Amino acid sequence: MKAASWNVNSLRVRLPHLLKWLHTAQPDLLGLQETKIVDEQFPAAEIEAAGYRVIHAGQKTWNGVAILSKMDGTDIVTGLPGLDDPQRRVLGATYGDIRFLNLYVPNGQQVGSEKYSYKLDWLEKLLAYIKTQLEQYPRLIVVGDFNIAPEDRDVHDPALWEGGILCSDPERAAFQQLLASGLADTFRLFDQEEGVFSWWDYRAAAFRRNIGARIDHILASPALCEVCSYSTVDKDPRSWERPSDHAPVISVFDGIGFA
DNA sequence: ATGGTGGATGCTCCA
């Protein structure tokens, strides 16, 4: 079973990239973030024609999350308990005996800002929710754009980024609490090359110079980590014409019946 | 060089 996550930064613009990538990568479960489209305009027909079921929680202009899958999902949730939030950032569903949560964590803009406070509050609510989900579902996968680079090795220039947004201690502490709750960062279950990132700023030729950060993650519960055999970032779509600023991330779980 | 690019929107915000 191949799980994936991709911040597409406008599904309207990126639909051709998505369809091309689906064709070759063939993920079984894919969380999309920043669809930036209302449900009524969601390109469901094109995605279904590519062999995928799809659920979407969208809004005008900003945010928006979708899950593409090769089987039907049940017990669909949107939003976090205890957070009455019009921003569409959470979508969860159950596929067989896999619970799959797709997140678009707030960016936070700048340390100390109002948006930063919202991000930290959001992460606190998320942690509480993850704990209850872990009790309920032994096989839990949490994917998304976390807007957190967990460690110094997850950014191009740790000194330059130190204490800044995506890297600040409270953000990293929140991420560590997710790991302490029982989830693992599947990318770090394996030896990886240095300088692997999932997001590169559009500006200053950042992708060409590999000035980026690893902020998109696939977390999994212990039962799934045991059967996780591979995890990577697929940089290829970031090199295509008119790309998203994020690349898809992928993790493979062996022996999971799907579709 | 306190910039740069890109997306959605509508005379600017967000990432």
C-alpha cells in the first residue's frame, strides 16, 4: 500500500500535474492540500476517470484538502474537535482497517504573529485529536503539509532559519509531541541522503539551488511502522513546467490489502 | 539588493 501527500497549491492549476503523477506513481491513498477550490467546482470527474475515489473539503480562495483513494472511505471527518474553524484544513476517513488523516497545518506566517498563535493552538487541538484517534485506530496514518521542519537537517541553512517560522522551538516541540503520542515520521525510519526537502520557495531559484525545507510528512502508528518498507520525496514534479512549490512525499506499507 | 515568484482576487493578501 502506497500512501502519499502533496500540497498542490491550486488544484485548478495543477490538475494536469496531478493526473500525470497519478498515472506513474499510482498511490493507493493520497492527501492533497491547498486545493483552493469550492466543492462544487472540484474536478471529480477527471480524477475518477483516472481510477480514484475522491472526497474533498474545500473553500473559496484558500486552504482545501482532498483524499484520493483506490477504495471507498467511511467515517469521514472534517475539522478538529474543539475548533470551530471555517478554514478547511482537515479531512479524515477510514479505508479498510486504515484510518487516514490529511492535514494542512497553518503556516503561521511569522513567529509572534496572530497567525502563529493560531498555528500553535491548532497544533494543540490536533495533538488531543491524534491521541483519541490512536486509541480508536491501531492502523493510523497522518499525512500532510505540517509547515514544520522537525530538525535542523530538514532545512537548507539551519543557522539562517533558526527560531524562524517552520523551525521555531514551539513548533518543533508540537511536532515532537505528535511523535511522543506514538506516531513516527516514516521518512526517518530509513537512512536518507542529506538535503532532502519537500518544499522550495518559488523565489530566488530556490529549487535549482536546493534551498528548501522538509515540511510535508507521513506519520504512522507503530503497527504500520512495522510494515513500512520505504519512504521518499518525489522531487520530479517540482521540476515540471508551472509546478507547485511542494513535491509529493511517499511511504510504502507492506502486506496491507487494498482496493 | 529587506528583494525575489506564484496563486486567487479584484486595485492586495497569503505563502
